[in-house]
Amino acid sequence: MSDFKDLVKKHKKLEAQIKKITKLRLNDRTTSSWVNLRALKKEKLKIKDKISKQKSDE
């Protein structure tokens, strides 16, 4: 169960980072900010998939 909670915490941290970068990106439209945002979103989706898989296994 602690693995599940760790995944949820990571997911929430990534979500907060994504919100922060999205706000910054309103002014900073460089390619690097887009690449960083995209990488974070992909990581968040991977964690979300792991969370949903663990929920379905239980």
C-alpha cells in the first residue's frame, strides 16, 4: 500500500510542477520550456497508468 501512496504523491508533485511551468510558459514560449513541459506530462501519465493498474489489481 505504501507503493501506491508514493505513486500518488509523485503524481501530485508532478501535477503541481506542470501547473507552475504552464503559468511560466504563458510568457516564455521557448522550445526548451515546451520540451520540459512535455517530458513532465509524459512522466505524469506513466505514473497515472501505474496507479490505475494497481487499483485494478486490488
